[in-house]
Amino acid sequence: MPCFPQPGSVTVCEINRDLITSEKLSDDQAKATYGKILGVVFSPIAFQPGLFLYDSEQNRERERENGEVVRTSGIAAILTLVGDSFKRALSHKILSDGITQVNVQVRWHPHKHILAFISSPNQVTIYDYDDSEGKEPIILTNESLGNITAIEWRPKGGRMLAVACKRGITIWSSSYPGNVAPLRSGVSSVVGITSRGSGTRWTLVDLLHNPDCNEKIISLSWNPNGRLLASASSESSSFTIWDVAQGVSTPIRRGLSNISMLKWSPLGDYFFTAKIDGSFYLWETYTWTSELWSSSDGYVTGASWDPNSRMIMMAFSNSITLGSVHFASKPPSLDAHLLPVDLPEFSAIGSNGITDIAWDASGERLAVSYKGGDELYNGLVAIYDVSRRGPLVSASLVGFIRGPGENAHSLAFAFHDQFTHGPLLSVCWSSGWCCTYPLIFKSQVIS
């Protein structure tokens, strides 16, 4: 039977398809369970979730009148978007109690145990679990960081983080005394705030900005070698590929407006873009040729590549069935087939749509958040065991993760792609905690 966390409990981890819970949020149960196996405890990190939420019921009339996302009182502008379709694309995770999520992202460093997440519209929280003894998280904030919309770690770039904000794309790098991060020519160095007790400094080492337009970047994606960075703006007729070392940008496919999501494949051969009208494109990156696909189940709310770049799994706003696009031939061929991935449990619990998905790099665990659900299941994150036979994907429900606090909902989640002991999932909850859950099921880890 799938594991179900009782109201009032909090999930700690998975051990062999059993999702362990505790009566309260603390490190004690983590130490007694997965801490004995892994030798490390991933302590929860606090932040202020109220900066990202607004009551859509109370503000719906104002939205219709003004055509823009309504901001929490006293908060600097998060997004100013014209038209209801933009609001659905950039703030599309509608929680079942009428609360709408805006601008939360969480990302693991590709090779280190360093977690970063957008903790307010104007700051990023960074926590190094390998260097956390007695230290508080680093809060990266600066006048350069306003209206933050996306973050992405640079592959093969050390501790380097791209942050999309009001100025464009800022590139930040950590350094230590005597080891200053290099700057691209023409960029002025800016130092962000560092944590107490830490010798690490985070420095603005690059700024990527198109001087011809005032873009609001809504999505970022690095190619696997970290040389190229793709960005999409709600106000541009193309997406952009940046050669970061040179600071040079190349627009791709003019006329491709209203992009809401970008995803470079893990091997770099393919590239995915989704639009707010329900269509999406699959690109091969040898000649940047594309194939247009369309959906009758709404727009894409989440997408994850498999580690071999031969398949991408997607969720749609008006469906509780996922879709997997499988490439029938090797790149640069775009010959592909869309196959359904059924999740029948969501119909049984009263869900009316999937809001996001994350697929771990091993391909064995899938995390899913959803709209609706009855009182017992509202706001939880579902965990699935995934199996594949050729192009066919099937998902078996392991259970549900419950976050800390009353009526907590997931705001964003992501897997650590290179954790050696199995899937490692981090979830930012509406109650103001970013929690990490090891999903341990491999016999060689348990023994």
C-alpha cells in the first residue's frame, strides 16, 4: 500500500518504499533513520514564504481591471505582466485553496551538496551542507538583485550561479580570501552578503543584458558543458543563447513569442521550449531545427529529461495524465512519439491537474505536485517509482510527502542529480521551510 502521512505529521525520508514520518520538524528523526545510513543530516532551512503568495480570490477583480499580477502589500514589484495568459504561464501553480505561487525555484549544485533557492523576490538563499557546521545559510542579496525570476547553477563552473532579475542575468561566483573570482572584461565587481562565520564571498562576476530591450527573463537553462546559457523572456519574439565567456547573445527563431519554459537535455543534443498557448517545440542543437507539437490538455506546467536525453516527460495544466516524448532515432533526428503515463491515483483523490514534476537523474523516482485533492491529500507531494521498457514508462505510487506546518503546500521542488546514495529531493513549502528528503531504496546503501 502507498505510504500516507497523517495530518500533523511531517515526512522525513524514504527507506525501501516506506516514507518515514515524525511528529514534528527536527533533526532527531533524521539522525535516527537516514542519518545512520548516509552519515549526514539535511537540516531544514527557514525562509519567508509570504513574499511569494497572494489570495487570488480577493484579488481576482483587481486583476481583471488592471491586467497584472497583484503584489503582496509592501513588497516591491515581482512581475508586471499584461494579459491573463502571461499570468497563467509565469504564476501557474494554482493551489487548491486559492493561493497562487509566484517565482519560487530551488536548485541543487550539479556536483556538490550546495542548495540554492529564491527565498524572496530580492534574495537567494544558499546552503552548503558540506560546510554547514555551526553556520547559517548565505543570503545572497544586492541592489543588482531585484525581481528575481530564475536561478541555475553553472555546470563545470565551480560555485557559479546564474540569477535572472531586473537587470538581466547576473552571474555570481564564490571565492575565498586570496582566491578572487575572475571577472569578464568590462564588468564591475560587486560583492553580495556572506553568512556569519564563513570566509566565502559571493561576487557578481558577469552581467548578461540585451541593451536593445528591457527583458524580463523568466527561464534559464545551461548546456551540459556550461559554455552556453539559454534564456527566455515574456517580452521577446525569440529565446536567446548566450556565449557566456564572450558575453555574446544569439537570438533563436524570431516569432517564437510567449515562451514559458526552457530545458536543455542532459547530453546537449536536444532542447525543449514550451509556450503558454499549449504548444511546445523540440529542437536538435546541431542545426537548431525544430518540430512543433501541440496539446489539447492545456499548457506545459513541468518537464524533465531522462539522463540519456532520449525522452522528456511533461505535465499539462488540464490533465492528470503525464506525457512522455520518446525519440525513435539518434540525434539529430527529431522523429519522436508522445505516449501517456497514467497516474490514476490523482483522479481518486479529487485532483484536477498537475502543477509540476521532477524526475531524478537515475530515472527511478518521480515527484509530482497537483491541484485540488480532498482535505486529507491537499498540498502533498506524490512520489512514484518509475520503470521503463523501451519507450513505455509506467509509474507506481510509493506514497506522499507532507511538509511542516498547517495546510503546507509545495512551492517548488528539485532533485539533486548527482547524489551518490539515491534520489535526494528538496521541497520549498508555503509554511516557510525548505526541506530535503533522501529517498533510499538501493540494497547496497541499506546494507
